[in-house]
Amino acid sequence: MMPTLKPLGEAPRVDVQIQSALWDAEPEAAETVRDAVAAVAATISVPGLGLSVSLTDDATIRSLNRQWRGIDKPTNVLSFPAAHTQAAIATKFFGDIIIGYETLKRECADENMIFLHHLAHLTVHGFLHLMGYNHESDPEADDMERVESKIMATMGLPDPWVDRGINREFGDA
């Protein structure tokens, strides 16, 4: 059980949509996603009020990855920031996060990770992308990974980067 975290600001509303029956094998998935979003809000200032998270399968995420990124293969997580429309600005909607079941499950098996821990990390990672973080350059990747590590620590979960040979300090994020 993850600790209850108090948001720094208003906690974002999270609409979790389970779009594949594969997720039935993980009945705590939606709660894990909500807890991860709350952990982001408890760790860094979150200026928005809502986001959508779709838990889907590899076929769907592969199609989205091909359509929007030109990459014809499944991935673990995609983030789609909300357009800067008047409606999105007025409602402070962040955007959408899509997470693919089979790729997540395969990564857990390949890297000996606990499924819900990795789901929490992918949710944090996707949410940070919605907030403008990226890993296009080494300094940006270092910053994003440091923030991810700090957020995972607030949830009492393992640092996702330590096992990959990266040791992050939790300085100001």
C-alpha cells in the first residue's frame, strides 16, 4: 500500500480508461495510476486540474505510435499534451497518457520489475512529459530522471534508475 500524499496544489482529476481486457489481470492498475499522479502533485507544483490515462494493448499503442511519431512498433507509454486551445486553458487539462499492457509486462519480465511499480513509473514519466519535461538531451534526461526518482521515493517505491546504473541525488527538482 502506498502512502497517502498531500498535493502541493489542487490534485488533478484523473480519468482512467481501461481499454483492453488484458488489464483485468491487474485489478489495482487504476488505483496505481491515480496514486502516481497524486505523487507528482505532492512533489512538484502541478498547474493543471485534469488528465486522462488510457490503459490499452500493444496493437492500439503501436497504431498511435505509428500515426503520431512515425514509429511502427509498440511502446510502453505515450503522452499527448493538450492543445493550447481556450477550452484546454480554461479547464487546465494536461492531456492524455496511453500505456500499453504487453510492452509493460514484457519489460517487467526482462528487467525483473514489479508490474505495479513499473506502471507507477510510466505514469509519472508520462505525466512529466505532459508538464513539459523531456529527455531529448542528456541534461534534460538527467533532470527528468532526477525528478522521477524523487517522485518514486515519495511513493515508497524503488528508484527506477538505480538498477540501470544511474544514481540520482534528490536535490531540488
